[in-house]
Amino acid sequence: QHQQKVEANILVLGAENVGKSALTVRFLTRRFIGEYVGTESIYTHNIMVDGRETFFSIWDSVCPQNPNLQTCVTDEQLRWGDGFILVYSICDRESFNVVRQQLQRIRQLKKRQGSAPVIIVGNKRDLQHRREISSEEGRLLAIGSDCDFFEISAAETYHGSLVVFHQLLESVRENRSAS
Ligand code: GDP
Ligand code: MG
């Protein structure tokens, strides 16, 4: 009997209300439903990457309401994740600061345990009139810490979510074959 082997654990992180669940559900179902339950969820999914079927898990995390920024990423989450998606909202400065802190935590811990690919996602690109973080600022944070960067709107398109997850799975695979 064919055993489904999970090849990668992907952790979706970021402040509350930035669209972590919207991004995850958009990728899994191609749909945007608008309101999401605020509970932790781990999904298993498979897609074709470079002509190969790839099984992986996605942990859609929940950030505490008043995040103690240092503990917003737990050691358990850090150990679990092979790749990380850090989401902020382009119209929420505080959420960008959360991503900055979480990035530091990941880089600290994973320096010791071998590196792990990280993608920074600026979500809610449709809300241009409320933008607080320029694309340039997002890109600079990513470049400075060797991450990929995308601005997307989970509300408006499926494509952005697809690109984010595909890119991260490819990076996890490359990272693995390099070490
Ligand atoms: P989470 O707490 O990070 O999981 O955020 P949710 O996925 O629950 O989304 C929080 C709110 O933002 C919900 O009301 C969503 O409908 C909304 N939202 C998520 N993504 C977008 C987006 O790309 N654009 C807009 N305008 N709203 C979004
Ligand atoms: Mg959520």
C-alpha cells in the first residue's frame, strides 16, 4: 500500500487579523470566504512541484491578542517548521513589526539547527488607500535576511497564494538537497 509521506511542514505566522487563514484557505480551496474561525489548524495537502507529487502540512497559527512579541513564535513551532510564511498586512504597521521580530527568532534558532527558508508576505494589497508599509520597505526587510518577498491580496486572487506556497516548497526542497 502506498504510504503518503509528508515532505515538508509549513508554518504560517504573523500578527492577528493579517490574513493568515485567508491565505491558507485560499491556497487550499481557491476560495475567499471572508471570515475564518480563529482556531489553530493543521492541514495536509499535496500538489505537483516540478512534476513530482509533494505531500506537506500547513499549520495556520493563531497569534495571541496581546502578543508578547518574544514568545509569539514558540519553540515547538520553530522545531516543527521546515519552511515559514510570515504574513503582515500592508495597512498595519504593527503587524510589520511582528514579522520583523518573528524573523529574528527564526534566524536565531535555525542558525543552530540548519537554516530554514522564509517567505515574507505583505497581504491586503487591494487596500492601497490604507497602505502603511511601502513595497520597498517590505522588500528591503526580505533582502536583508535572505528571504523571498511577495505582496498579495488573498481577497482578490488565488494566484498569489499559489505562488507563495510553490516557492516555499521549492526552497525547502533545495535547502534539503544542499545540506
Ligand atoms: P488571521 O487572523 O491572520 O488568520 O486573519 P484572517 O484570515 O482571519 O483575516 C482577517 C480579516 O482580514 C478577515 O476579515 C478577512 O476577510 C480580511 N482579509 C484577509 N485577507 C484580505 C485581503 O487580502 N484583503 C482584504 N481587504 N481583507 C482581507
Ligand atoms: Mg487565522
